[in-house]
Amino acid sequence: MSPSPLFFLLFLSSFSLSAQNLRYTIEVEPQLAKDMRIAVDLEFYHSGHDTLYIGLPGQINQVTKAYKHYRNWSVTGGRIVARDSTKITIKRTEKNAPTLQLHYDIFPPTVGDAVTRTNSSAPLLQPDYLHIRGYSLFLIPLNYKNFEVEVNWKKVPRGWKIQNSFSFDTKQQKFKSNNREDWRRTNWIAGDFRQYKANVFGKPVCFAVRGTWNFEDTTLFNIILKTVKTQREQWNDRDIDFYSVSLIPYKLPAKPSEWDKESLCMGNGLYQSFVTYADESVLLDDFIDLFNHEMMHEWIGGRIDEGIATASINMRWFVEGFTEYFALRNRWKAGFMTETEFFEEINQEYFIALYTSPNAELPNLVAESRRWESYDLERIAYRRGCIAAIYFDMAIRQRSNNKKNLFNLLNDLMDYTYGTDRNLTDSYDFFVETLAEYYGEDPTKWLNLYIDQGKKIPSTAFKLPNYLVVSANEAGIPQVQLNKAVKGAADLFLKD
Ligand SMILES: [Zn+2]
């Protein structure tokens, strides 16, 4: 279901009437080893307020205290009267001018150091490139709701290429948004990247890459293009104006933890983009897995906004687990894996990996609060959520006689959150009620038992369409297979 054209017209006209301009001017000073910084000047409207607040970032993935990355503040038209970990407070002194100018320098915490798992989401500035999230680059006045943004790269080293979630090769970006989170959840890079571009459904997709890999850049780029194409076909979503992908090399720390050794590549799905980091030894299959997962976040976690976890609701199991499930299905559909490999991965990497983990039955909130302790704890949400996705997909297919499936549920959730300020955490009842409609019964008890409490789902609890089989292995762990007795079982299962 999509909103009517009338709804869109009303939405757009009210939006443009109240859009507020923000102008960022960026200068990069990477050459001076001791003084590498990104200098930003922000011009913004006070709209009659005498006291203005500018938000500061806190945690960005594993990077904590991101508010500490700024120095050399100054304001034209006002003065800073307070600063804490969440915001700066400015008193306006200039009465006549409609705007104020705020200057800040971003000092990356890891200048000259290699990119690692734990610092990858921090601003990275090296002699040859910069790589920074919108969260860090753009400080935003809290009195703004609708944003009309202009970004100007006034000074960057000669020869540096520019690419971000909106464009490539241009020193000016302009965009509008009514969602602060959307445009903060972006990526901005400049430097000596090797850059590749092509169109998918007539819309540009750009790949910026550094480092030395076991494969040609074009091999990776072709995988990216095929992934974009298959996923946009699946979501019937071909009008995404621009898409940016980046890959930068990443090093194991001098004293790698078990987790560091387990995760030789990683990434983050962002707005109209995803970013990846990898050790040079990484194999092609790991990249295929990573690209498919991160791109799926364009929808699951992006347009389907799960919201910010509260003390009682944490939906990372939904975002990461459903993303894993649909990325796996996409890999099968795109021909990146065979049917046998698909079921092997589901059975090994999800069922067996979770059910044999010492943390298998940790309650959801406990697992989440401890997620940075180890790779196994971090993976709980992915594995448990993926198994939940499989469970509900099968149950919905069975109940609807194959007319509905989990993808229909996701589309309903997307209609509810996309382009609105609604999200699934704040509207958790909506999530449960929508799931109930497809599932055919109230899933509250199920969610409580198998997600909140984290109990293992026994193999006998699955509700199956006739073309799937779930049986217990010798350790009692559920294993999924196609029912070969049913003609066209694979096609039936692959249909969304
Ligand atoms: Zn993810």
C-alpha cells in the first residue's frame, strides 16, 4: 500500500513552506601531521530565538563520547554560554541579522592510526583521505525540523575525490529532509580513492575503494551492482536517486581480541549508502555476504525505522535478524549461492551457532546490554532474529496457503514508518498487531518466550508450509530443508 498522490502533494507543499536553510562550509587540513582537522562553518537561522541549542553526537556504534572530537568553537552573532555532552547553548547577541555562524574543528581521535573495528565509525582523517559520518560532520540546531541543506567543500587537497550519500565528484551538495536521523545517517568521504560508477535502473551507483585486495575492483563493483539490482527489484524501489558504497582497509589491532580475529570485515548500512571495512585477506564470499547485508538496511532499519531502544524494548533482533534473513534470500535469488548453500548456512550459522552458544538463552535485554563484550554476544540478535524471521515466514506462508509471507509484513511496517516520524519502538503495539494479522494469532506470548526470555524454539514448534521440513538433528537442534516430494518447492519458497 502506498500513500495517495494527494497525500504526497499536501506533504510536499507543507514541507517546502517550512523548510529551514542550513549552510555548511568545509575545509580540510590534512597535511600538517600534528594539526590534521576538518574545519566546519555552519550558517543557520535563529528564527527569533534568543537562546539556540546545537546537538552533539554521543555514541556512534562502538565509538563513545563522540562529543569530544570538537575544538576551536566560535560564534558570529552570539556567544557560547554552556556546553555539555549532548549540546552547546548559544545566546544571541546580534539583533538584526537573521542568521548566526558557528565554527567548529573536528579533530579525529585516531589521526595517523590504522582503521580498526572499534574506531571505524569515528571521524577518520589520514594524510590521503577522510571518511566521516553525517553524525560527526554536521552539528544541527535543535530548533530545526525541516532541513534544506547546502554543503560546500571550500578547500580540499588537490586531486582528492569527493563522494557521499548524495553525490560524487562535486564540491557542492544540496538536499532537503524532514528527518534529522536520515541525513545524519550518511557517509562523507574524500581522498585518493579509486572510484567506479554505473547506473542501475537509470540511477547512479558509485563505489569508492582504497587498499589492495585479492580481487579486481571491478569484480567487487559487479557484485555491488548485482546486489543493488536484485534488492531494488525485490522492494520494487527503483527511484533511489543515488547510492554510494565505500571500502577501506582495516587492520587488526596489535593485540587482537577473539572478536577482532573473528571479524575480518564489517560494515554499516546508511542512508543511500553503505560503508565497509575489511582486512586484505578477506574472501569474496565474505564480501558478498557483507554487501548484501548492509544494502538490505536501506529498507530494514532505514525505511522501516525500528527507533531507538528504550529500557524495556530493544528491537535490534528484528533489524539485524530480518536483514540477515532477507540478505540470505537475496544471495540465493541473485545466484550468489545455491539452494544447498542457502540451507547449509541457515542450519549452521544460525540454528547450530545459536543453539550451541553458551549465551543461547540469554534474555534479549541482557544480551543487548552486554553486546560489546564478545563476538558471540554481539551475534545473538542476528541469529535469534533470523530464526524468528524464518519461523514467522513459514507460519505466515502456511496459514495463508502461500498467498502471504513475511515480506508482506515488512511492506506494511515500511508504509507505517517511512516518511513519517513514527518508529516501531515507540509504536511497538502496532508492530505486534500487524504481526498478529499475518500470523493469525496474538504473538505476544511467543515474543515473550523466544525473544524477551531468549528460549530456544524446539523443532516441533515450527508451523510449516508443505514444501518445507524442520527436523531435529542428533543434538536436538532444528534443521530446515525443502520438502523434495513437493514439485517446485524451491520456487514456492523463494517467492515473496
Ligand atoms: Zn546490520
